[in-house]
Amino acid sequence: MPRYNNAKKTHRYTEEFKAKAVQLSHLEGVQVQQIAESLGIHPFMLSRWRKEYREGRIVGDRRKRVTKTHKGKDGTQRVRELEQQVSRLKTENDLLKKWQRFLAERRRNGSDS
């Protein structure tokens, strides 16, 4: 049997990275495969992290988050502001996706010639 001199390299990911990846994969309308591809990891690895996250073996941010509850006019105004922000971010995200598709198409067409 041949002896290998080069050790197999494995990537070590931080708990925070794993937790963020899992949280991204739980977003509505997003597939595990899309998130895994964008992060440069195998979809099976992300699925395994999701399982570990459910079991409590992966914990992202161990600090407790303090949130304020807005009531009355302040609360409705805050909701409106957040809805506007979500709308703006969705528009930005769509624009970035279109740009990414454009660059990919440009690369594909450039390599054919």
C-alpha cells in the first residue's frame, strides 16, 4: 500500500460560522443547496450542521440578547420602518443576484471564444 506524505487538509469552521450558515438556511424561500454553494461548503455538511444545531451541539451567540418591546404609536412606526428596510434590502439583494448572473454569463461567453 502506498504511503502518502501529504496530510489531508480539512477545514475547521468556527461555531459562529456554522450557526450563521444554519440561520441563513432557515430563511424563507432559500434552499440548503443555495446557501451551501454560496458559502463554498458541501450541502451535506450544512445539513449535518442543521441537525447539530437542532440537537443543541452548535450554539451561535452565547450572549443573551436584550430586546425592547415597542408599544402604541412607537411600535407601529418601528414596524413600518422595519418593513421599509426589508423592502430596500430585498431590492438590493435582487440587484446583486442579477449582477452575479450577469457576471457569470459574461464569464461563460468569454471562455467560449
